[in-house]
Amino acid sequence: MHHRVNRFTLCLLSFTLCLISSQAFAQLSEGGIPPSFGLKTAAADIATITTRPPNVPALLAEDESEEAKDIPFRFGYPYEVAYDLTNSGTWDTLADGSRIWRLRIECPEAYSINLVYRMFWMPPGARFYIYNEDRSHLIGAFTERNNKEYGEFATAPVPGAVSILEYYEPAAVSGQGLLSIQRIVHAYRDIFAIAADKDAAGFGGSGSCNNNVNCPEGALWQDDKRAVAMILTSGGFRLCSGALVNNLREDLTPYFLTANHCLGGEATWVFMFNYESPACANVDGPTWMTVSGSIRRANYANSDFALLELLEQPPDSYNVYYAGWSAINEPAPSGVVGIHHPSGDIKKISFDYDAVVSANYGGSTGGTHWRVVAWNDGTTEGGSSGSPLFDSLTHRVVGQLHGGTASCASITSDYYGKIAMSWNGGGTSATRLRDWLDPDNSGILQLDGLDPAGAGLSALPTSGDAPLNVQFNGTSFLPVDQWIWAFGDGDSAFVQSPTHEYTAPGIYDVSLAVVAGVDTVHRDRMDYVIALADTLKGKDTVSALLDTVEVVISATNTVPLSYIVIPASYGGDLDMSLLSYSTAGCRTDYFTLNTYLHVNDIGKQATIRLQSSNNGSVPELDPGTGPIVKLYFQTTADMPDDSTVVNLSGYSTYNPIFTGSLLTYAPKIESPTVLYAGCCDGIRGDFSGDGSTNITDLTLLVSHLFSGGPDPECFEEGDVDGNGAIVISDITFLVNFLFKGGPAPVPC
């Protein structure tokens, strides 16, 4: 399908984007002001982490030796750390019981600071912000919408040598948030261009022969440019380029094409769209239109391609475009165009007016690359890696930049991995484009780009317990004659902002059609609304003997799950020790990463993590109901009817979590009880279990203690004096009772 938008609509859209960019400073977030801005707090009152300055001359010397484009462009130095909400920062409690955690990070002489998180999970109502020392640059609020199924996250650079992190947590979710910093990136190159002596990176850092994409040369490429983004790769300290690409279903799946050699840490990559000058003049562009996180769908070294799927759908306000492509192995006869971010600079456009040549590069064989023999206008640089090469006539992507020696000072060749070779790649879905860009195996080898502008839809909330009431809102820059909603459950509506109730649990696709004169524009959101009826539930268990007790924990999950956290606290009248756990016979038995996150048997606490795999190679747990883990406890001697609840609702910083590719959330909890019912029929000393206490029982008791004789039929009945153990005092007690008129054994 093709979406038609008139020139008037595009003008309105551009004007609206200018208004938004003048007010916003954040990646995909919800805005707002940090709560601490209303407090009178001195910087000295906030705990500070200070890093040591890196050896910048040595880093720049290393960078000079790796100027080839087949190495991602480096701008920052990473510090590997382990700071979280429990071991760093300063907590403040507000009058309503809510809390604020702040941490000040100082990287002396850094141009900017960006962060990568080992664990990031925001409970409902929690908000996370980052801002610099003078509060002139703020990103956030990041909320539960930013949670990822694998728990990781990254945030874009904040200019300056100091970043302040602020986490706000409502009283109702106290202790449920997870925030663990894995890496601090010290920018030794000025990607914000705030210093006059910047080291050839970021705004204005590329060669003077480059053309800004909004110069007259780029007039015919105003749609295609919106597909291209700059990427913070390799753990947040290197840069590449790439582009959103359309697929034959034209369903706006955010597939992103870049270079194989850019890969590494893509789960926490940050993708920056629309970083460009608003006009031909060299003016710095907006840096706030970013999304975080992706999953690798396919890659192949021979043609140096990588196809990712963004884990955050670029919002309508970013005005992105999904580029077309061609997998036909024929050189573009009228020349090619490259759109890219050289040296991390604002978006540039380059032209070669000659046909490209089939070639090999980097040891590849079989004509895997297109060779741009020499650029006629513009060039590429480090940071351009992975950027798309367009057929200048059809505007379809034919390759992505692998490497080469071209620069403003060297009119030489560049090499792009062919879409035509990547189409079948290494012959599997993980090594070729075909399965993703042609998911229905239609055999079509070329596709035009897709402009999603013209209709937008949003909803609040998009997940929650059924019945779930959702407020929808439609937007359009067209003169709308009719709004047509389909909610995915068979119901529909015909107003701009309907409210709809999802009565049954499930995952629902939502679509909006906007009728404007002769045009009908569609916007579809797959798996958009999730109505839950999800539980983490344990089965009540009776312990009749002092033996190992199995407690079965089951899950009901509406969405596929790849990561499950199960906290258990088991302090109670019945004394229990956790021996082990097992997934044998459970729905999660095929998971490959099952371990303890925390164990404290003295404190009667343990948390178990069940994870399908750490790289997505193992399928998620399908929606359903049934056991996911079995806990094995050892009870010690207690009075009958003593019991202990195995509380699954969480403790300290450990809380129950269900995570999948669609959603991260906390299930409802049904905690099981272990009851020690006992086995005694009322007569202690009846070691033989024949219903009476006599000399036979004494003989068996002596044999058990001194000759390796059998255990009693019932432990409690063998424990004559009722002290919780079978020892020599039980013999003394029984002898006194049977032969010396002593007291009768203690009743059970």
C-alpha cells in the first residue's frame, strides 16, 4: 500500500516538528520536570562519582591509526562500573512517602557523558531523568514505557563534564525499580560542538567537501533522508550510520539496515533521527529524536550487512521514512547517492553520477559489493559506516557502506555491501535479508519507500489487567472526513478519540484509517494493546513427614516471556531451608540460563531467575498456564499444624517480574503455604506404629540409635519426649514409663 500526503500536509508537518524540537530535549520519553527542581538542595548534598580523565592524546593517536570506515568511529572512552540504587547515590523521602534517588557523575574534561545500564526497569509511576550541572540540558522522563524485555537500556549523551541522575519512585512501588549503571562514556571528542577546539567529531567535524542534506543538492531526497539515523554503537562510545527500511507487508515494522562491522552491544544502541541542519547553512541540528535498543535479526560478514529491529517504534513526531530497496544484482545506471553522518556530524549527502561497479572488499568473494569508483560531489568518512547507498533514479537502497579510502582529500573508492548478495546471504534466516523484508516469500525483489505520515494513533494505557479501559487518540495533518478504528477484538469506532474496553485478556492489533477526500491513509500497530490476566502462583503443600517438600510455582502469561524473576521469602512457624530448585517437567525446562539472583537461607530469602537465553537464540515461553519452577525445601521438627507462607510478592530490591519481547510487568501473586500436618496418632513412643507403646518399641529405639536399625514409622511417635530429636533421652524416658512408673510420653 502507498500512503499519499500532499505538499500542504508536509509543510504543516515540518512546521509542527520545528515547534516540538524547540521545546524538547529527550529521547523517547514523557518529558516533565524532575521533582528535585522544587527542592533546595546543594550539589554537595548529592553523592558524587568522579572518574579519572582518560589519556586523550593516546586515544587520538589510536583513532588516527584506525581511520578506515570498516571500524566504527570512536568518540568516547568507556569506564566499566557497577553503580545502582543500593550502593551509590543519595535518597530523599518526600512528605507523601515517595522517594527521590540522585547520583552526580563527574568526568573531568569530558565534552559529554552518556550511560549504558546493565539493568533498567521502571515500575508504574516511576520516572528517571538525567541533566547537566546548570540544568540547561535535560533528558527524560524515562518510564515503564522504556522497559526492555532483556532489562538493559542506554541514554543519549548529555553535554558537559557533569551529569546528575534522578530517579523518582512513588510510595506505592517503593523498592520495585531497578537501575544499574554498567558503563560511563567520557566523550573526549566534542559531539555537541560546544568547544572551539573540538577534535574533528560531531557537528562541523566532517570534511568541508560534504553537503548538508538540506542544501539544494538534496531537494529530491527529502523523503529518503528521514530514514537515515546516526547510531551510538559498541557499548555507547562509537558511531555508525544506517537506515529504516520498508518490508513487503508494509506494516511499519522498524527494521534498520546497517553494517555488520558496526555490531556489538546493539541491545543498548541509541538511534538518533533527524540530526541535520534545518537549512543549507552549517547549523547544528536537534539531538533529541532518539530511540534506544534493538534486536539483531540477521547479519552476514561476506556482504557486511546487519538488519536490526528497533525495540522502540519511532513516534509519529519524528516523521521518519521507511526506505525502499532493490535486491536485483544490476548496477544503478544513472549513479548513486549516499546519505550519512560522517564523523558524527549532521546529516550529509554525497553523489556519484557514474554507474557503480561490482567488486569484492575485505576478503569477500563472489562480487559481494558495489564499488563507488569516485564521488563526484561529497564523500564519506568514519561514522558513515552502515549508511545506505541509493539508486539515484529509483531512490531504492542497493547497499550499505562497508569501507574504503574516499575522503575530501582523497578522491578514491568506497565499497558498499550489496542488498542483492545479502538477500540470500548465508542461507539462513539469521544470515539473510529475505526472510525479514519478504516474510511471505512472495519472490518480489524490489520495493518503494513508505511514508507513514498522514495518520497517527496513540493510546493510554497500552497494557494492564483485563477488563482494560483504553483511551485512544487519532492524529492527522490531512483534512479528515472520517475516522475508522478497528480495535482488534472485533469492535470498531468512528470518532477521533474513542474509549474502548478490552474485556478478555489477549494481545490486540489496532488500526486507524483516515479518509480525507479521495485519499485513505492507514496506520497499523501490531501487538499494540495487551490486556493481562497474569499470575505467579504457588501450590499449597502439606508436609506429613520431615522430608523434602516440593513447592510447585506456576505462571499464567498472556504474552511470550523470555525472563522471569521469582522472589521467595519463607520465614514462618514451620522452619524450612531451601535445598534446590528445578525446571524439570516444567514449561521452562528448555530455558538455558536459570540461576539464583540472590540467596540468603539464614534470612529465609531467595530469588530465582529463569531466562530463555542471553542472545535471543532460544524461543520465548508461549502464552499459557502451568508450572515454571519447583522449589525444594527441607523442614525440621515442628509442631503439627505449623505452617509457612512462601511469599512470592518480593523483598528488598527483588520483585516478581515477567519480561518478554512485548512487555515487562509485575504479575499478580498467589503465594502458597507449606503446612506441617504431622503423622502422630496421639501416642508418642509407638516406634513400631502398631498402636501401642511397649517393650518392642524400646527394642527398636535402642536398635535405631546404636545398631543402625530402621527409622520409626513416624518421626513424632519415635520422639518419645517430644524435644524435636530422637536421642538417648528418649530411651531413658521410655524405660521410666514402662518399668519405673514414670510419666507417660508427651501427647502429639
